[in-house]
Amino acid sequence: MDRERGSRERLMNSQVSRMMYYKSTLLLAYESFGVVYGDLSTSPLYVYKSTFDGKLGKYMSEDTVFEVFSLIFWTLTLIPVIKYVVIVLSASDNGEGGTFALYSLLCRHAKLSLIPNQQAADEEVSTYYSTRQPAQNTGTSPLKRFLEKHRRLRTGLLVVVLIGTCMVIGDGVLTPAISVLSSVSGLQVRTTKLHESVVVVLACIILIGLFALQHFGTHRVAFIFAPIVIAWLLCICAVGIYNVVYWNPSILRALSPYYAYKFFRNNGKDKWISLGGILLCITGTEAMFADLGHFTPFSIRIAFAGFVYPCLILSYMGQAAFLSKNYASVERTFYDSIPDRVFWPVFVVATLAAIVGSQAVISATFSIVKQCHALGCFPRIKIVHTSRHISGRIYIPEINWILLVLCLAVTVGFRDTTLIGNAYGIAAITVMFVTTCLMSLVIIIVWRKNFLWAIGFLLFFGWIEGSYLSASVMKVPQGGWAPLALSAIFMVVMYVWHYGTRRKYMFDLQNKVSMKWILTLGPSLGIVRVPGIGLIYTELVTGVPAIFSHFVTNLPAFHQVLVFVCIKSVPVPFVPAEERYLIGRIGPKVYHMYRCIVRYGYKDIPKDDNDFENRLILSIAEFIQMEAEESQSTSYENSLDGRMAVISTPVRSSMRMVIADEDDNAAGSIPSSKSPTLQSLQSMYEMDAPQLGRQRRVRFELFNSPTVAPTVREELLELIKAKEAGVAYILGHSYIKARKSSSFLKKFAIDVGYSFLRKNCRGPAVALNIPHISLIEVGMIYYV
């Protein structure tokens, strides 16, 4: 009976968990309509107009319309369904998508990063390898070894990734412009006297309102926008079915690929150029992958295959049936095909859907800029976490307002959806082509499939997207230059920032202070060691940076305990909190010098909880006890300057942190050794900043445990005394200069480009949330 009861309970628990999984998946699928599919679902507003604009208009006939629809149908089937839903979504980086997610996935399985800060301990992070990706490099491919050997190829790969990233940002500018302008232009169908300038002004007002909503966060926007997209898809689906039945049911024959073949058989050149309009039917497809971090692959697959795809096909089919009998309506195919009785309701829904259509690419732009920033390819910016429960949902104020200004400039400057469509097509198809190239590398290096699978994937989808790309390039003079210009600007910014960051890191790496020099200084380091803890920030993961010698020679005194802190970005989406801290020792114990590497993933957002100091002290105390107890443990990483260990939640009871009132002098605590002057200054500073006064105050206690060795207890006691004396944050205020012997291009990139970006982005102290009263900056010039 007990066995039957236990099996019954396990069955009920599995059913409950299964129901919860399906419920959460359906909820995410519902939210995805408001974030992912808005752009893709509004393409029917302008596809036929952009396709027949130009020389294809002189071939207008029923067969031509059928051929165009056939090509739209097979393009929607092959690219969004086969490539993205079936294949690309399976290549998520622990649930994250986008070009940079693929790049970080490749960097984990091959040494492709240009900044050599990889450590063996990084591979032990639980999110470093997914379940379907092998953790051991058995039988590495020749392609992997070839890429690792040639630095120029790795640089070229980064450039390709940056091109795709810049095109996504270009999408964030062009998508709102074309979606909103095309929907508002429907007013001219019923109000013929409405001037074009009025339409442009209305579009600009809507765009300003859209970007002003972004600070509320994706999750709030998704719940507001999802019903609108669903209503929009139902509207275009119903209108499409009506047009097929009423105007031309024989359009069903165009589902045959034979009509797509006929499209190119006669007058191929003119029809080839018109591909630039047809490809607009798949714009927004990349958002399914780029916005993957907001949802799950399964939820996106359900929403697209079960609802979005059938509605889009029926909409394009209905417009083709109408257009095959009404050639004169090619300029206003969508709105003319709507029955008069439902025109205004559909127009209102279309306008709202166009606003939603912009949300997908805006969210994708925020996500990919965050990834670029984490991997050292974008200047320091403010990133706001808009959801407490889902970490991927962010808002970047600077990027939001830059997109708004550029979007308004495009709308006012072009004033025509055809010209904007020409620009939009180039940006969209370039991103898809970059994704195809990166996926072919993932198939070989990450999935370790036969290279024939990668070649087949690259040739098949590369040929389709290359055909569309070649047609789009022909329209560069007619508006296609816009995304190229925008991408070039962002490309220069991102590459110059990455180049300057890399040169600075290489300077530190090549000019590290030798341990022999530190040992010759003795435990006092040749200066006065005063009570307190000094946190020296550096980008090096091993060795002592050159700026430390600058500190020693310029400061009259230094803190008793020194901790070299490195905030490091690991090429994974998230680093679990219990695996974030990597602690080690530098030099002998009497030097009281430690190293702390704080690891974040490219989707992690450091919390401004003002508790970093306390977690750091507890982690160092845990390391001191671990080092004494398990000095021969294999969990340590051997390095030139000591052993490193991953420190999770402290489990030893020799030391604890307790919340204390300002006047609490409980037994076992160490009284503060701050001077009265310093305490007075701190009180005045907290009066000017009331939020600091509300922070909790803590003290550390050391228990009399017989299991703790006297030397360990003494070191822990000195650590507590140093913490009570105060913590100082020491940053190197570095100026990067190119050597006099450098080329003109390098001097311009470092002395002008990188210097301008560094001066106008967020300062490192602000980005690291360092209290101003505890900050010490020492200037130093780097000649790279």
C-alpha cells in the first residue's frame, strides 16, 4: 500500500509540474506576441507596394502577382520556419540569442577572443557548457585549430559580428519609421485631401510616444501590446480569407513552387531587382532569435508555427487575390483590399500594431547593445533592469533616445515608405546573412557535426539570402545608403572602443610587476602600511598591474590589507551567484595581499546593493580557512601569483556578519579605528546623501573555535580590524596615448577616437557603483 501510495504521489507531482510548465510556456507565448512578432506581422502593410514599385510594375498581370505571392510563401517557409524555428533557435546560448550570443558560444569552444583573459576556472562554471554541448575538446576540428592559429581571421570574425550587430541597431532605427509611417498613410485612402506633411507629423508624434514608453520595461509593454498583435493578426487573417473567396480563389495554385520558378524565367534582371521588396516579408524574423532571452525557444515556436505563420500566409494570399483583379491599387494594396464596412476598425488596429511592430526591434537592440558592452565592444552605458523576476529585460536610456532622434530624422528625411523599405531591406538581410555564417561555424565547432552539414546549411540559406542581398544592394542610391551610413558610424565606435580596450589590456599584460620586485620590498612594500583595506581595481586576472608600482611610488602610505579586484566578463549569459567569486593570494601571508575575480555573464547586471564589501570580506575569510584546511586540494588553480579557489556561500562558523546599530558595541566586535576627523567627514557626507544613512551597518564577529589554527585566527582578526578601519577603492585614472612611432591611423584611433569615447561615457567609478568618499584615483599615462 505504501509503495502504491508513493507511486501515486509521484505521478500526481509529475502531472502538476507538467501543467505548470505548459502554463508558463503558454504565458510566455502570449507575451511574445507583444515583443517578438510585432515587426514581422506588420510587413503586409508595405510588401506589395515596395515590390511592384519600379520596373516590375510594367509586367503587371495575374501570373506576375501569383509568382510574387509564391515567392513570398516559400521565403516565409524557408527562412523563418526552417532556418530559425527549426535550426537557429536550437543554437541558443543557455537561452540567449542574437549574433553576439553565437559569437560568445564560439569563443567558449575555441580560443577566438582577442583579449587573452581566459582561465581554466571559467570552464568550471556550470553554465559554460550546456547539456547538448560536450565539455571536453576531444577530436577538435581542423577549422577550429585554423581559426585559433591566425589572429587576422579572429579579427575578421569579430568584424563580421560587429557588422551584424550594427545592422540590428540600424533595424531599431528603420523599423519604427516604416511601420508607423505606412500605417498612418492609410488616412490618405479615405481622406484624399490630407497633406503628406500632416501624415509625417502624426507619425513623429506616435514615435515619440512609443520611445517614451520604453522606460516602463518590456514585461509591462508585452502585456499591453500582446492583445493588439493578436487582434491585428486575426484581422488580416479574416480580411485575407474574405479576399481569397471574393476576388480570386485560384490564388491557391500559387502555393506551388513552380510559380516561384516562373518569376525568374522571363525578364530575370528586372524581377531580380524587385526581390528587394519581397524580402520585406521576412523583416523582423531575426527578432525571434535576438529576443530569445526574454522568452523560451518552445514558447516562440508555438506562437509562430501555431498562429503567426498561418495568419501571415492568409494575409499575403488575400492581398494577392485582390491585386490580381485590381492592378490600379498596387500603391495602396493593403488598405484598398479592406472591405468598406470594416475599414476604420482595421485602420485603428493597424496603427496600434505598427507601434507594437517597433517594440520587437527596440527590445532586441537593448539586448544586443548590453551584450556588446559586456564583451568590451561598446562604451560604458547605464543599464536599467526593469524586471525583478526576469533578468533579460532591460532598458538603456542613452540608446533609447539616440534611436528616437535617428528615427525621427529618417521619417522626416525620407517621407516615403518605399525609400525607407529599400534601406530596411539591406539592414534586415545583412543580419540574417551574418547569422547564417556564424551558424555554420557553430555546427562544426560547437555541435561537432560533419562539415558537410555546415557547408550544406551555408550554401542553401546563404544562396537564398545572398540573392536578396544582391538585389538590395542595387537600391543603395534609392535610400539603401541609410543603414550603411548608420552601421558605419556604430561600427567605428564599437571597433575603436574594443581596440583601445584591447591595447590597454595588452600593455598591462606585458608590463606586469614581477613578484621578485614585490618580494624585495618586504612585507611593508617599502612604505607605511596603515589600518584598512585597499581595493585596487585592475583588468588583469593574473599578475600585478604596472599601475601598482605607480601607487607605491606616489602614495606615502598604503593599507594593511590589499585586494586586487578584477571585474571580469565571462562569455556565458549568466554566472551563478555561488560561482561568482574567485579568490586567491598574492605573495607570502605576511604581505596580506589577495586577488578577487568577480565574474559576470554578458546578460548579468551587477546589482547596486552596496553589499559588495561585506561579501568580499566573507569570501576572503572563507578562502583563508579553506587554504589552511585543504592546502593540497585539487580545487585550487595553480598560477604564478598564488592559488585561486571558487568561493560560494561561506559554510565555516569561525566568522560571521551581523547587522548592527551605529552605537552597537557588542562583545566580540572590533571597535572602529577611524580617526574622529574621518568619522566627522563621513557623517557630513551621509547627511548630504540620505540614502547612505539608511544603509544597514554591519560588523564581523570571530568565534573562539578550537578547530581554528592560531595563525588562521590571527589573519582573520587582522582582516576584521582592517575592515573596521575602513575600505578604500583605488582606481587608476589612465590616459591612453599612441606611441610617437605609431601610424597615423593608430594615432587617430587612440588619441582622438578612443579618448573622445572615454571622456564622454560613464566613468568607471560610476559604472562600478563606488562611493565617492572612499575613492582614490591615481593618474597614469599608457603609451600603447
